[in-house]
Amino acid sequence: MSHKLKCLIVDDEPLAQRIIEKYAEDVPTIEIIGKCKNAFEALQLLNDNHVDLLFLDINMPKLSGINFLKTLKNPPLTIFTTAYSEYALEGYELDVIDYLKKPFSFERFLKAVQKAQERVKEGSKETIVHEVVSAHNNEEGFIFVKSNKKTFKVNISDVFYIEALGDYVKIHTNDKVIVTYQSMKKIEALLPAANFTRIHKSYIVAISKIKSIEGNMVEIKDEKLPIGSNYKQEFQSIIDKSSVS
């Protein structure tokens, strides 16, 4: 990391604030720049300062953490902290980094921070691709992707899944991630419908690359991606067509 992640704690419980502060002292790659007890204080601080990462409580008076996050046009990376587990799915919908259920250990806190650091690394370095995508199998065709002022050829057969990232998309291939300014709708139109399907508002997956499906999660490329309720029925019908039992 070239700089510490600047972090903001938003929690109405002083004890919860202190625990996160104490944990953060032992993580040299992050820096707590402020504490807020509600969303309105947080909004003021976000307007006045650069913040890389929010530790955001969900259950707060007047405006919940979830509703507060929805109001932000360009929110920082966010880790939810809450005593209630029923909000985990909404966390996926809002593309939060992680979901810490109180009380959480230092080890669990560190794991969440490392996820945030990985996301920052992806956004900073993976937009720059220094090698040409190798053509292992061009039978399914290819697309051209603009990234970092260059245009890259991406073989369809190399793509595992597409991930929405605000106004950008991340194309996860067999050996790299390419970030490009593009809408999910446009990228979905470029991909062959027989090979790819939308499982969530934030994810399009290559059907042939799916390892397993369990509950509302799809395992692909050592990642577990959520199946959105609006896409579940259509996705299940696609799987049923290829099912042997």
C-alpha cells in the first residue's frame, strides 16, 4: 500500500467506536480520521475530508446505515458493523466490502480490512494491463475493452464473470481483472446469451465456469457470488436445462 486507508467510524455506541479504534491501532495500513454517532455527522465529515473506508453501523437513530449509504452518490468502501445478521443480503446488494457481526474479534476485523485493501489494489493497478490476453480458444469470439487509455482484446472464453463497480465494470478473466468505464447493460449485450447469464444486479457469470451452487450463492473462480431475488427464477431455469437429476 502506498498510503494508509483513511477510515471513518459511524456508530451511535461509544463502546463500539472504541473497539474499532483499538483494533485499528494494531493495523499499520489504516488510519482513523474521525468518529460520528449518526449519519448526519458522517455526511458533514465526508464532505470535508477524503475517506477511503467507512465502518458503518446499520442500526442508528433517525437514519439507518443502509439508508445513509443509499443516499451517497460516490460512497467510500464500506464495512457494515451490526449486531443483527438479517441485513447481510442487503449488504451484498449495496456492494459493501464485508459485514461484521457484533461482537467481532480482531482477527475478523483484520480480515475485513484486508478485503478493503485488496479492493483498493484492484482499482489502482488492475486498470493497467501490461500483457496481451492470450487466445486460448477463440471459438466463442472476443470483445474489445477500453481501459487506461488503451483498447484490449478479451477472448470470451477467458471471462469468468463481470462485476459492477459504480459507473465501471470489472471483467474477471482467467488470469487478470480489467476495469473499464462501461454499463452492465452494455457489456451484457456484447456477451453471447448462450454462455453468460445475469445472477444479480452486480454480477454476470459465465455458465461454463460455475463450480457449484448452494442456496443463494454461486461459486466461481474461488469466489462466492450472491444470486439476486429478481434473477433467481431465470437462473434456475437455465441450470435445470443442464441438470442430469
